[in-house]
Amino acid sequence: MVEHNTVHSEAVDNKTKKKYRPKIHDALSGYLFISPFFILFAIFGVYPLIFTAYLSLHKWNVLGEREFIGVSNYQALLTNDPLFWKSVGNTFSIWVISTVPQLILALILAFILNQAFLKAKGIFRLAVFMPNITSVVAVAIIFSAMFGTNYGVINYGLTLFGLEPYDWKGSYLGTQLAISAMVMWRWVGYNTIIYLAGLQGISKDLYEAATIDGASKTQQFLYLTIPLMRPIILFTVILSTIGGMQIFAEPLLFGRGASNQGLTMTLYLYEEAFTRFSFGYGAAIAWVLFVIIILFSLFNMFLTQRIKS
Amino acid sequence: MLKKYALSLLFFVLFICLAACSEDDESSGSGDNGSGGSGGSGENVELTMWVFPGMGIDEQIERYQEENENVTINIQEAEYADHHQNLLTALGAGSGAPDVAVVESAYIEQFKVNPDQFHNLNDYGAEDIKDDFLEWRWREASSPDGSFVLGIPTDVGPMAMAYRMDIFEEAGLPTDPDEVSSQLSTWEDYIEAGRQIQDATGGYMFNHIAEIYGVIRDQGEEQYFDEENNLIIEESEQIAKAWELAVEAIDIQPGIERESTEYGAALARGDFATVFLPPWMLQRIKDDAPDTEGLWNVAQIPEASGNWGGSLLTIPAQSDHPQEAYDFISWLMAPEQQLEIFKSYGNFPSTPELYDHEEVQNYNDPFFTRDDLGVMFGEAAERVEYVYRSPDTSTVNTIIDDALTSIHDGSASPEEAWNNALEEIDRQISR
């Protein structure tokens, strides 16, 4: 019996050894190694996505019954919800107000940080990046105090120059500027570091040649740096687009304003679901938002391709 | 081959785990309700309790555990907003809810309309202790017909009016609380006094237009919805009155919200002469404006009082030990324990028999001049009107507050603001 067993197992071993092919084996362990990401992504990414789509067809307040109402959430959202379209408009205007100066400033800062004459580069680089790792909540609270209408330091500064104090929280432009200022403060340094990495990838020879040809620093920046940096600039534009569509904590803490002048798309989604408990409607907003972001990204890609060619 | 099996097994196990998590508790939650009936009979029980900071109940819970050795209370604390979010999620998911959960008054309505999620405390003897508590508070904790009781009330926040005696004096107004109460007995008087202060000192009467609206709104029994949850905002007399008075008072307020960072600075500088507050907010004035000690006094609010804050102790239906949990929370909020909590933390009791207790009667604070603060807040608590609220009440409140603020901002006329608000209310409550 014993003998028979060993023989049998040997036969099995031989069989498996014959069938053993390194490629399959490697592929299998490869899949196993990368599986944690896909398992987590399936649980925390794909499943919520699908469940949100399912929810958006219902009326649901979390605790009660889910009531199927078909596409009426989408219908209401697209035809009878001025607040939603206002939030879309706000998101884009805040995105423009914060991103355009932010990227220009970051590029200039990176150019300066990359200069040979600058001493103690490490400290400057650290200093420039610091705001990015501060808690957004702390930033928003400090900025809210600074932009206070009655006792804010910025209005105090304005009065020193003989200007009227500005109603930051009660006016359209004021609220959007304040929110954009917070976004800028946090992200200028981040983009600066990315640009700096890009700048260091540009060969010094080019600059030397330009210097020999008699190009000034400004000319070098405009005709050498910017064209060579184009792919990196496009990368940061796309990153800030993604970030800009998701602005949330800043208006939440600063206050969206009585006329909803600071209401962004994600904040609207949050309020709908978590303060008004209309989870079905909130889910519908999430999906429309998803479509808007896809459209915008496609537009971005189209633009990028045009610029590249 | 073996690896492939192992892999699919791994997936399978993971899948089952996930699926089981959601199934498991649902079935056990509904079946075990009766088992705790003989509660407190020596069997060891561990109760989880979810709270948010500032409840002031830790010492009493310690005592309960000492007196009932078979009961262990496991307290888990989270910040106010997180706490309620967690509770909502746990109830919605059907698992993970504690045996005892605190529900703050702002969230009561949302939970009350879903009685299936909670044990009805009437089933465990809440009927017997009903009369210990303020009537309006108990009604807020119950369904409209009283058959379902969501939770046992903790403290209450009866509203009074703190005022700056120095500013009142400068404007030629009385400074003695009784005289203030009699001269400012209606809201028209109050606004008139505000104008007087503005003329005499250039200062304001109160902080924000939405605040006076809220105080007047809460003085009427009927607000936005009737008990069938039909929207009656356009018929409600109290709402019309609150709106009109708030709009009228727009020039005697600087538009500084209580949550804003500027509020403390404004308070310290004496920008406004009156503050509507529950007892727990007295401390905030002391923190924000320590130099104003002795300048304040406290009187009753014109016409009626109101309530701000306080919580309920509830037992989610997922709890397997409702009887033990009920025994614990009814003990914790019994008058004797509320008195201890009041002594240590100043949380104002919801059991009116304590208002005659010397501890409450003698409650005072030199910062606010008068030496019978306890008596006054006790009277305020008895003056509170029961108000019917629906789960949508807070949604409507936000819209109306925004509308009033937009008048202050100058971005809408009162008529525009009102009409826009009504449109937005219709949209939001239909979702």
C-alpha cells in the first residue's frame, strides 16, 4: 500500500513537472502580487461606482426604504435645479481664478529656484513645498479669519491703503477670490517642485549656448524654458483640472455664502447626501459630475493634442 | 494548479466575508429582541455606547459600573458631526451600531421618522418615567401620538437673553433684569430699544439677522410643517412674524455669524448689546470676552423662550441587550444623576423637579451679575413651547437663513429673497 502510494505520488509529481511551464507560473504569481490593488479597487472603486448608479434611480434617506423612481432624479437635476448649474459654474470659475495664476507663479518660482546663483536651495525648496502638507482644515480656518469682513487682517490692510473694507463673505467675487487664494496657497509649491524637476531635465548646454548667443534671462525663460517644458506644463494642467473639479473643504469651511456663490459641485453633492439625506439625488449628482469631468478631460486631451502637433 | 485553486479560494473567502458582514447582523438584530427581558440578572453584559465630547457623564458611568458589576460600559467618543454620520452609516448598513447612541436634538427628527431602527423605549418602561421630564422635551423625543419613544432626554438648553448693562445704560435703557424684561416685553419693543442703542452709541443690538429669526421662529408651535408633514410655511403666522421682524431689524445687526471667527472679536469689543443664549453658552462669552466681566446681565427673551441643544439617549434596534441598555440610560438621566452632572459640568437638567433644588436655585456667576441664574433658566425652561418639526425642518431653516443673509449682503430684496426661498424649498423637500 505504502509503496503503491509513493509510486502514485511520484507519478503525479512527474505529471506536474511535465506540465510545469515557467510562463504560466510567473504569470500566476504576478497576478497574485498585483491582486491586492485590484481587490481593493473592486471593493472601494468599482462597487461604489455601480452602487451609486443604482442608488441614483431611487429615493432614499439611508434609514428608510429605497423607493425606485426611475430617471426622475436626473430629470429634476437637468431641467429644474438652478442650484446645480450654479455650482457647476462656480467650480469652473474658481478653477480658472485659482489655476491660471497658480501655474504661472509656480513656473516663475521654479525658474528662480533653478538658478545657479541661488544659495541654500534645499531650504527654499522645502519652504515652497511646505504649504502643501499643511492640513487643509487649518488653512481654511486661518484664511477665513484673514478674510473676515469686520476684523480680517486683509480688510485692515485695505484700509491702510485708504480703500474701503471688502465684504469677502457676502459678495460673489469676494468669496470666489478667497477660496481661490486658499487653493493657490496650497498648490503653488507642489507645482513648483514638479516644474523644478522638469527644468533640471533640460540640458545646461542649451542655456550656455543661449547665453553665448546673447539671450537675456527673460528671453531664455520665454523661448527656451517654456517650449521645452510644454509636456510638463500640460501634465500640471491636467492635475489641477482633476483637483479643481474636487474643491470641497475650502468652501465648506469658509462658507459657501448666502447666495451660494462659493458652492462647488462636490460641496453640493455632499450637502445633498449628508446634510439633507437625499442619497438618491446625491448619487445622481455624482454621476452627472462624473460625465462632466469625463467631457472636460476629453476636451483637455483634445487641446493637448492640438498644442503638441 | 494548486496556486490557482488557492487564489480562487482566497477570492471566494473574501467574497463570502463581505457578503456575510451585511447579512449577519440583520438576522440576529431582529430575532433577539425578547431575550433581554429578564435584564440585570447577574449575567455579564457589555454595552457599547457612542457619545460625542462634552456630555459630562463619565463619572456617573463609572459609578453605574461599580454598582452593577455585571455590566461593562464601553464608551466610544467621536466628534459631533462624525458621531452622527457614523451612527447614520451603521444604521443604514444594518450592522455596527452600538447598544446606546446619543442623538443630538438637531438630528432627532431624522431618526424619529425611522422607528424601525430603534427600540421603542415604551416597551421597556419609559412610560413610567415620562413625568420626570419637561413635557415639551418628552414630546420632542416621541412620535406625535406618543406611542413611540426614541430616547431619554439628557440636558436642555432653555434660551435667555444676555445683555450689556453698560451699553443699555448709555442708551438710557433700564439695566435691572426685571425692568428690562418688562420694557422689552415684545419684539417691537426690542427692535425699538435696538434703534435707541444705535442712535446713542452707534453700536448694534444683536449679531446676525438669521439669529433673531430663529429665536422668534422657535417661539411658535407651528412652523413649516403640520403633523402630516404638509408644507404650511406660507400659512404659518409665526414664520411670517419672524421673517417680518427679522427684515425690520436688519439695520441693528452687523451680520456676524455665531460660528464665524469674527464673533469672538466682536463680542470682546462690545459690537452688539444682546446675545440670545442657552446656559451652556455662558461659558463661551467668558472665553471670548474675558474683559467684559461684570458688564453682563441676563433677562428673559421677549414674548417666550426656546430651546437650543440637548440630546437623547437612544437604543438602536441592532442592540441585543435593550433591557440592560434601558436600565442603564434611565438610571443615567434620572434626576439624581442629572443633578450630579449639573453640579460638575453645568449641563442644565431636563427634569423640572430639580429646578427647585437649592443646587440649581443657587447657581450663579459673578461674570453675569445676577445671583439667581439657575432660577431664571429654570423659568425659561418651563416657558419653552413644544414645536412640531419634520425631518425637512433643518433643510428649510438653512434656506431661510440664507435668504435673510442675502438681504443683508445686498444681493436680494426681501421679496425676491422670500420668493426664491420658497421655490428652493419646494425643490429640495421633494427629493
